[in-house]
Amino acid sequence: MARPRVFIEEDFPVEVLGIESRRENSTGQHPAPNRLHVWWARRPLTISRAAILGSLLPAATDPKWFKETMGIKGDPVAARQRMLDAKAKGERVPGDLYGYRRAFSSLPNEEITREIKRAIEQTWGTSDVVVMDPMAGGGSIPFEALRMGFRTIANDLNPVAHIVERATLEYPSEFGMGLSEKIHAYALKMHRRSQALLSLIFPSKPGEIDLDYLWAHTVLCVACGYEISLSPNWWIRRDDNEHLAIRLVVNATDNRPRFEFVDVKEEPNYDPEQGTVKRGSALCPRCHNLTDGKVIKHQAQSGQMGFQLYAVVYTTGKGRRFRLPTLEDENAVLEAAVMLANNAPHWEAKGWIPLEEIPEGAKTREALRNGYRQWKDLFTSRQLLTLVTYVEGFHEVKTEVLANHSFQEARAILTYLAFAIDKATDYNSRMTRFDGTRNKIANTFDRHDYAFKWSFAEMNLSADGLGFDWAVDQVLDAYTGLCKLLGHTENVQWFKRETNASTLRIGSATDLYDVASGSVHAVVVDPPYYDLSFTHSEEYFTTRTPGHAG
């Protein structure tokens, strides 16, 4: 039987789908799959569903009905044009011009679902079709296939992608909302145990909770030996409420600076943009000589680069505030280094400290140039101590989880607990930065590489309701969001889906030995890219249609 001609080859509404796909991430609240775990080049759910349905529905499909099926309830082209016109005039757009929820958040009702199945059966001779993505990555395409009730095969060569796919497709479908409480209970045990062990290295004043610590890498001035704190600018907070910055206080008899806060609104002549680093060279604030980039890299590679704490972010329960570091803060950092040294032999024997060499590559080159040799070098002593303490807590609760749950449920619980540690790690390395415009830490992977940061931020994971608690909440929010997108309400799906609706496999897309010839109706795939150097273009990914093969 010849493959039927399908809708994606005919009157496919590319402009409408492109605008709706851009809108998917435009509200500041990314779809649940994107929030679960870091993965590169997340495909929009809207265009993923469109490519699947467009690959299965007949060529004569009514475009208006197709948009309704997609959850596009209005005219996104006109809405976007009104937004662009307002922007060009410098006007503020009043309210939501689209007038309907983002398309990905809706599923077809039962009537439309019956129409979809009827059209597919007339086209393919069966409504029991199979959709496959052999390079599924973060799982957007198979996730949408599963939401539409199709049998799904998802494959990826990368083991991280495979685990993300299980956590996106398999576990929410199998366990539903009820798993969330179990994950939270074990996460709380991990947190309480780790919090007790870390209390000495995160001292807070009565009535205050320290949240984040702001650090600057340091090198020695080649002219006078001064310890230069490196930062391209000294902004702390820059938003509608406050313009706060740091000023270096240099004493001729001291070999490193002290710091003070500056309210830039009260001192408009002070320019925080004048940092100590420019074009890779460092300006000494004491003798004003330049230490060039080659010397900085040499110091970094020889272990001479250090870091200096210059501000602490804390809360009293009413927003975030800033204070200068104290002697107690500095002693806590020294105590953390001692604790790490005492625990390191045991943890290294367990394989919990990442001693592997960082491989050379386009994305790791900058890290290697700046003295990072092993993956553990991406963390300060206190960051590493904190993270591995939570890893140790994970292994302690792992025994209890395995004893109290079926293997499949235990594996699901442990996967999400591990994801919480991963998220905490993403926000707690020497590759982070503090974003003063949003008053929060920007994560390690806000770029697709290991870019060196002159100044960086550290998160207090042991703080209640913040730190690790926050990471757990983020994972659980994503998990419950996945359940809702998949149609769960109180553990009941809105339509009957086959128990084994998805097949997840790990391996090369060139060796699908267990997929029978002729068993797949649509292969929908956005191929991976050998070089990710151009992936910072969000527009590229949100306007392009994934590839299709019959």
C-alpha cells in the first residue's frame, strides 16, 4: 500500500503555528516538560503536536478544524500584529490580546478525538497508529503523541535524555498525582538530615536566613602583588525598586580590597559599570596597572586563582536584602574546606565526588583554559561539600524507598529526587552568576556551554523553603504539570489510554533492531545537531517544523 498524502504536505498553517510556538514560552512560565530537567533545544509542544497530527491526518483536512484540534481558539496572527504595532508606537499592550489559553495547555475534547480517530482510520486503515521519534531528546514529540492517545516509541542514544523521557512520559502516566506526596516526603528526610550536618557552615543571624553568597574570582597583580577581585561590573541590584552596587575600598597597606554598598540613585557619579575586568585583562585598583589575559589564564591553570566573598543575600521573611560579609562568614567557608577534606576520601571511594577529567571540546574549552581540570573543579569547597552531603542523603533514603515500594515506583521516586539534586547543582557552581535585574541566581546552563564567570553566586541549599527545598518544589511542580497535561485528575485520565502506550528505548537510531518493519505509521523527528553553536536563537527553534517521514 502506497503511503497516503497527508496534511503536513498541503495547507499546513506554518505562520499560525510559529506564532503560537513562540507564545508557548513567552509568559515566563515554561511548559512543564521544560521545567523538569535541563535539556538542550527543547522543542515546542505546539509544533510537535502539529507535526504529529499533520503527518497522520489526510491531505484534505480542513485547516480551520485543524487549528481547533491544536487548541488555537483565536487569531494569533492578528494578535501578534497588534502587539507589534503597539510596540512600534511605544504603547503598552492592554491585557491578553490572544483571548485564549496557550494552545499546548489544551487537549481535544472527546468529540474531536473521535473525529481524529475516524479520519486517521480512513487514511491508514486503522486508528491504532504508532508514532516514533528515534532521536527524542527531551521528549516533546513523543510526549505530544502520548497526549493524543497514540502508541509511541521514543529513542535516544544519550542516557540523560533517556531518563528525562522516562520521567516525562512513563512515570506521570503510570503513577499520576499521588506520586508527588511520596517524593516530597523522602525529599524532606534528605533535607532535614543534610540541614543538620551543614548548620555550622551556613551561619545566619537571629531572624535572618542567608540565601545566596556573591563571589568574585581573584588573581594577583603582576605589578604590585595585590589580590584583584575580578568582576566586569559591580552591580548588585538594578531594577525599578533599587539601584544598589558594590564599591571596592582599597587600603595601601592591605593586599586585598574591602567592600561597601553604594546607592547609585544617591551617588549618581559612581559608575558600577567600571569593573576590574575588561577584554580579558584585569585592572589593579591599587596601582592601576593591567594584568593581561595570558597572565590571568596562567595563574588560573597553575592554581593561583582564588575567590573572594563580597556580598550576602538574606531575608527576614520580607523580600531579599543584602549585607557585607562578616568574619563569621569567612570562618564558615574555612570550616567547610576542613569538613570536605575530612569526608573526601570516603566520598571519593563511593564515586560521589566527580573526579573525571573534563574532556576537550568546543563547549569545555573555556573551562579548561581557566584552570578547571576535573568536574569537581567547577565548585568551591563549600558548594561541593553541600551537594555531596545531599547525595549522601539520597543514598540513605534510597534503601528505605526500595524497601517500601515496588521497583518501578521506587525507581520513579528516586529519579525525581535525583532531578532535585541536579537542579540544585545547576544553580550552585562557579559557572553561575547573580542577575541583579531579577534579584536571583542565573543557572550554570543559562547558556549551552561551560562559560567562565569572573564573578559567581553560591546558593544556601540548607535554607528552609529555599535552596534544596526550592529545587524539590520546582521538580514537583513540573511533575504535577506533566500529570495535568497528560489528562490526570485525581489519578484518573480523561480518556482511556493503553497501559503500555509508550515504548522507551536507549540506543542508536541507526540500529532499531526491535522495531518491526512496517510497524510505524509516522516517524516525526527534529534531528540533533552536531554543533550547537547557533542554538541560542530561540526563534530558530520556535518557528521551524520538525521533520516528517511516512
